[in-house]
Amino acid sequence: MDSKANNFSTKKLKVGMETVENIVIVGAGISGLATSLGLHRLGIQSLVLESADRLRTTGFAFIMWTNAWKALDAIGIGDILRAKHNKLTGIVSTSVNSGLTTSELPFGAIDSQDNDDIWCVNRKVLLETMENELPSGTIRYSSKVVHIQIDGCFKSIHLADGTVLKTKVLIGCDGINSVVAKFLGFTKPFFVRRSAVRGYLYFEEAHGFEPKVMQFFGKGVRFGVIPCNDHGVYWFFTFSPSPGEKDIVEDPTKLKQLILSRLGKVPNKIKEVFEKTEPTNTVFSPLKSGHPWEQLWRNISNDNVCIIGDALHPMTPDIGQGGCAALEDSVVLARLLAEALKKNALSTDEENEHWRIEEALEKFARERRWRNFDLISTSYVVGYMQQSDGVVMNFLRDKIMAKYLAGLLLKKAKFDCGKLIGS
């Protein structure tokens, strides 16, 4: 952006006795920090409000597929993260009923060019990397949003401590219980009758696992073990708790025993990962999903407000695209906002500026609507198929569909969100 466009990033207005922030982002998660960093790369300042008193790193790690790395490279932190993790080379699926491998797919096999960029990334490392790249003071912690109010061309944001902020642009990146999504009329995500346990194990000596996604299915469970680097291993375990298991899932020690009892026929080295993980290094969470049709008829944006990330497209983790899609959102939104503000740089007309902001957010909604619909729908269906315990479904999954499902993950990762400048 040119220096005139940068006026938007540095100038704050006074309305009465109140300061107006140009762009307020609610939530310092993946989408919130990535959007702020994308805007920062383009010379535009934003304020990120985070309800917690520090970065929230719950979840430990996740797979970053090729589409996510395109976004990470666009905001300038891809190589920093690659240096701290090991690239994954393939995905292996195994039946816990038989103990036999049902499919093995090397990454790059879906495309004639070996261009798959897939890594398991430590969540704490990712968030801290983005925080370190942002100007000091960008994130305001202990700032919980409790109410949003229309105030002419501005939005008034009321915080739990009584503070009221005004902003020209409000971006909701505040997760599945988003206050901003509620303001836009989105319904709460629904419980899909499955839950997940996630954990992380650090080996003092190198763990010795091949750099592959190792996933297991059958007996009503789905789980995976994925190395992040030579010493760190991330794992997940999804299942459908019975009514009688309610007390168990609330006790980390009992929950660990439940997981060990349902691993089925897997190698001892895999069992060891679950056995050695301390209960304090695990987190339990019910799985929720948004209704995919809301992407088509709800207002993803309205006036100068929009939502992205989990606030926009909460989905089950079955195709590993929640965080990846959030990064896509961030790059697209930062690019469109910057383009709109650059066009308005020579004007002092606030109404014209407001109109261009609204137009940029509407364009973002159009670009992301069908992509999000596809990802939410696919995640739900794949999760149902992978975790079903019927005899017929077990046969179809293990004998016929295992390779197809693995390939589906790669196909969804071929999306390119583009650069920060241009498309």
C-alpha cells in the first residue's frame, strides 16, 4: 500500500470523548491473529481483543495441509514454522478390528507433481509466531466482548470491564460461541454426538516414528498419531460417549483408561503414546458443527461487520480443515479490505469509506460462501462414515473406501487463497 493508504492505519478519530479504532478483531486465535498480521503486512493497523489473559493454546497441534501453507506463506511466516516442524510424507489408515493396513497413500500421489506441503504444527508455536510478528500492543488481553451496538457508521463494542470501544470495521474471530456471529443472526453450532480427546507427548529421545499421518478406525472410534518433529507427537481420539460414561469423561485419569481399553489391535508403539501421555497433557471436548446451509442464506457480513474462522464455519475435525480454512479466510479478508481502503485513500468522505468497507466484506462473503459450505458438509459426512460401527459400513470403509477417503483429504487441500496483494 502507498503512504496515503496508510493514513487509515495510523489515524484514530475522536467522537466526543471516545477514541474510534479503525479495525477491531474479536479473538486472538488462528483467524484473528492471521487477519491482523495480514493487514499489518499491508500497512494497516488493527486492534485484537482477547477475552483470556494470555494466548490460548488448547488443542496442542493440528495438521496444516497445503492450502494452509499457501496462506502462511502469504502472511510471511511459512518458513519460520517449517524450520520448527517435520514435513509429513504420507497417510496410513489401519483397521482396529483386524489390525491390518487398509490404505497407504504417499502425499503427492493425487497430483503428477509432488507439491503437497503437509506438516503437523504445534498450536502454541503457531500463535506465538504470529504474535511476535505483530506490533507491540496489537493484542489487548482480558477484553471480553459482551455486547455489540449499532452507532451510526460505527459499531460500539461493550467489554465486560465496562469499556466501550467504537470501530469502523468489526471482524468476529471469536470461535464457535461467537458473540459477533450471534449479532449477525447465526445459530449456535450443534453437538454431533461425538467427542474428541487431544493430547501431546514429548519424547526426551527421538520418538522414531516415520513422518506420516497414522490414523485408525473401527469399533466406533477414530484416532490418529502424528509426529510434529523428532521429539513431539500429537494424537487425537474421537468417540461417542454413552450416557453411562458421562462421569468417566469428566475425570482425566478414567478417560485415559477408557481410551486405552478401546484402541483395539494396534502396534505397541502406538499404545505407548497413549499410555505415556500425562492426563494433564490432554483435553476433552464435545464435537460441534455449524449448519452448512447457513453459509448460503445467512449474512456472513452485514454493513461493516463480518465473521471468519470457527465463528463462521465451525466443523468437525474429520478432514482437518478447520484451522486451514481459517487461514484462507484471513488472507482473503485482509486482501479485500486493503484493496478497498487503498481506493478510498484519496477521499475524506466518511460515507464513501463506509460504503467501500461494506462492499469489501460483501465480496469476502461471496468468495468464501461455497468453499465453507463444502468443507462443513464434507467434514460431517466423512466423520460419520469413518466412525460408524456397523458391519456393512466397516466392510465398505476398510475394503473399498479407505483409499478414497485419504485421497479426499488431499483434494480438499488443493485450494489456493491467493496472495495478500492481487489474486
